[in-house]
Amino acid sequence: MSDETVGKQHALRTRLTRRDLLRNAGALAGIGLLAACAPAAQPATDGGEAAATAERTRVRYLSWWFEEGNRGDTWNNFIAEFNDYQSEIEVVAENIPFDQYTTKTIVGAQSGQLDGDIVMATPELAPRLIQSELLVPLDDVLVRNDITDLSSAHDALRRDGKLYGLDMVTVAFGILYNKDRYEEAGITPATTPDEWVEVSAALTDREAQKYGFFATHLVSEPSDFWFQLEMWCMPYEGIWAEGTTPLLTSDGIIQGLELFKRMYDVAMPQGADNPTGYRLFQNGDVAQGLYVSAAVGAFTKDAPDLYPLLRSAPIPWESNKSIARIHPMMINKDSDVVDESMEFLTYMYVPDNYRRMVEGCQDVIFAQPSAARQEYLDSLEWLKPGYWGVDYVTPFDIVGDFVYNFNEFGQIVITNFADVLIAGKSVEEAMEIAQGQAEELAERIS
């Protein structure tokens, strides 16, 4: 970073942060308790207000979640809160659907030029962006907020001792079910993979359009399909790759994909896209699914009658392992507003603001453990046992160095696995082909 940039950062911190933000963090937190519950700020219509807004430094914050129920409301309210409190920076949310966002960010990383000033990343996009040297170190955010208990999951977001991402939601996979559907069928949660299929089959009546399970399974929804399918190596303690060696023909992967195929055959609304599957679950026509914890809170807005019925089942395999995914906020190093972007991240990581954000989104894993309130966690009836006390692993643990080319690797897996679901190929045959293609990918990227 140039001396000129460092000087500009220091000047802005002196002018804005010390005067307006961090010195008054306690007051901001108190104000924010009300602001976070208020509707998002509306665009100014008065000419004077519009002129004042135009004079601000504009920060573009790109993500896929500004329209996601409570999460979207919470983030939009925080942006409005930040914009209302000070008069020098205007953060603007730009929502891009997840699949489109993922593709856009990968293309940006490949070209060496990211769009946006602040960007969200998935666990797989983050290391790719760090490796591409497109980001600004964020260690100063921790210093300015006196944060000393940042989660160890952030170790994967460091390079050469510097931190390039700060987690804004860690999502964990668990089995979420409708307790009314379980009770009507006299079902109790499964304890083994085989029982899980049996339970799902017992909850299925295709003639009545009632289904025991849904998971994304269409190649036309690649990011969601692979994002969920990745989890299916867990029941048999498989991993998808070790280093740059794909393990697609290993026993754990073959057994996991065969389990998915069995579930698809006996319990899933075959051919349904993701919005349809979500709607069927909202309506009670799908009894259960493998949902990330971050998705549960959305039902309070999207399906308020369903939300009180939601419970989580124990992980039905002996290892009790599940995947937890860290989603960091990052700053584009080529942005013209790095300093201003840093102010917003610093504001969001004020411990009380961070806590309000997590609770507003109804998330359950805290990147700042000391910010967690037990009263809040105890209020979530669906939290235990499926999302609590679980042995969590990360995508880094199970896809090896393909984490840097996660989507390309996943495209190989889902394209070949689709032939199992719809074209009658065996899992072994499909994964033999996929293994060869993944080995070719490894040669290209090594």
C-alpha cells in the first residue's frame, strides 16, 4: 500500500472514526437497538437532502442476501443506521442472486479486477480472492475494537500473517424438520443413514404430493446443487479431495452419493427447482431438508406459521460431523474508497453491533464468542440437537486444494452425478468419469 494511501487512511480515521464512531460506540449501540428494528431508510425526496447525500463518499457493498428475510432486513437497517449517524459516508447495498454473484466474483478474480468496494465471500471464494491478492488487510478492525477472541475459523483467511476477511455469518448444516409432519406420521428422528432414508420414505405420498425430503438437484442451479451435495460425504466420513488429488471414487464418496440417490428415489419431488422445494417446505408439503442454520431465521418472515413448528434432528451418523461455512466481508484493494469501507467494517465489528447483527439474522455461531448471549441461544427451539454440540468441519477440510477452484470442481461432480439421477448411470460409473476430469483440472491449476 502506498504512503499516500496510508496517509489518507490515517486522516480519515482521525476525522471520522475517533470523532463520530468508535468514541461513541456505546451510544451507537443504544441507538441501534431501536434502529435495527426500524424499516430501512427510504431514498431522499427533498432536494436539500438529495444534495447532502450526493456530497457523501459512496461505498458499494455487494452481496446476495439483502433480500433474504430477516437477514436482508437486518443488514439494510444497519446500513441505514450507519448512514444516518454520520454525514460523510453513504453505504449502498447492491443485491445479486447467489449463483450470479458467485459467477461474477469468480470472473473478477480470474481477471484480477473485482467489482464493488465491500464484497461478501463464501468459504470457497474467500481463499481464491486472497490468493489473487485483490484484498485489503483488516487487522486494524480488530485493534480498533479491542477484539481478542476472534474465532479460529479465521485462520484460513490469513496470508503472510495478515487477516483479509471478517466473518459475518458462519452457517452450519443440519436436518431441519416440521414437527407436525413427524407427529402425524408417528416418526422419530433417525439415528443412522439408513433410518434417515426410511423416515423420509415414510413421510412421502407422491399421489398426495407430500414429500419426505428436498435437496437441490438440478444442474441448472449449479452453486446451490454443489453447495448442498458437498455435505453428502459426511455420513461415511469421506472427503472429496486431498490436496490436489481428487477422491471421487473413494468409498466414502460413493456411499454418500448412493445415499443421495436413494433419498431422491423414495422421498424427493424430482425435477423441482430450488424455489419450488422451498415453497413446498413452507407449505408443509415437504417434511424435512438439509438446511444451513442461517436459512432458518428466514422462515419467521417467509412462513410465520411454519417457524414455530421447526425442529432439528440429531446428525444421523456416528461421527456427528457436519460442515460449517464461514462467510467473510472483504474490501477490494483497488477500490477508491478503501478508508470509508474500512469504517463500515469497523462499525459492524463493534462487539455490541456485531451481536445485534447476529441476533437480528437469527444466526447461532459467533465469530466473537464473547458477544453471544445465552438467553438468545436458549430462545431458539430449533437449535438443539441438530445444530448444537456437533463436530464441525470446514470446506477446507474436505475439498483439499480444490477450495481454490471450488466451483469448477463442483461442476464436474454435479454434471456427472446428474447422469445418475436422470440417465440411469451407476454412481461408480459416473464418478469414474468425474475422477478423470477432476485429475485433468488438477493438472491445469497446479
